[in-house]
Amino acid sequence: MSDTLREQMLASATDAVNALCTFAQDQPMANFDAREERVLEVGRTLPATWLGQLARAAGPRSPACPKCGVHSLNAVRRRRKPRTMNSRCGTVHIPRVRLTCRGCGHSWLPLQAALGVGAQQRTSGGLQHWEALVGGLTIFAEAWVSRKLRLLRAHGLIYKITHTHRYQLTKAGRATTTAILAALGSTARQLTTIAV
């Protein structure tokens, strides 16, 4: 098994190197940016390919039924559409073979169980972590805007237009905005004269 996996991974790496060499030969006048883009393009596909190959090689080849313990050689095998998983390496297609025990009728997916992939899981744990970090950063900016809108509504300066995501100034809001703009355009002496 490990020799087959090694050969598959080396073949993938060789294909990537050949693709880059072909690009270099076909595009001798390509600028640095075009070469960088091609390396990144080929480089993005290689980790996803390797991850898929490693995923297919996971777990015992013929596990026993998790319910009754009967060896899976006695199970009915059904191939299903491959599971598409998004990972930090890219999109990976994991083959799915459902086994059904002839003894107890229990069905299971041995490869998904060996990989620790949930029934409805579509993203890897590492990618979920990255998504949480990005989500945490963007939420604060949105929360800041929401808080400002709440404050303006609480002071009666704006109101929400129903069934939309829009806000409009109230009469008090227009008067306050006019006063603020006038104050910003005035000098300190003019403001002092008005205040007295």
C-alpha cells in the first residue's frame, strides 16, 4: 500500500514539475508576474492532490462492522458519489463506499470513520479554524457600525425605513447635522459670539 501511495504522490509531483517546465518552454518571454502566477496555480493543486491521495489511503482496508463485529468481507459494498471537502490545501474529493453488514443490516462509511469526517461535514477542521479567525475579525467592524446606528436611533437622530436596510434622518437629526456642519465651518470667535 505505501509503495502505491508513494508512486501516486511522486507521479503528481512529476506532473506538476512537467507542467512548469512546459510553461517555461512555451512562454520564454513571460514576465515575472506571469511566472509567479503559474507557479502558484500549479502549487495550489499539488497539496490538494496529495491530501486526497493521503485521505484515500486512510484506515484499515477491511474493518469489521462497528455494531456486531462481523468482518466486512461479508458486507454489501455500494459506491457513492465522492465527498467534496474544502480544506486549507484546496478542494479534495474523498471516495465514499458504504458497507452494509449482512448479519445485522448496519450501514457505515469506513473511510469517513477512519478520517474522522462527520456525516454532513464539508470543510476540514483547519479550514474551520481559519474561517473562525476571519469571522472574528470582520464581526468587530460590523458590530461597530451597528452600535453607531443604535446610538443614533436611541437619540432620535435617525429612523429605520421599514422592510429595508436603510436609515433616514429625522427632523431633529437634520437640525443637529446642520448645526454640526455650521459649527465645523465656523471659527472659535464666531462660535463664542453666538454662545453669549
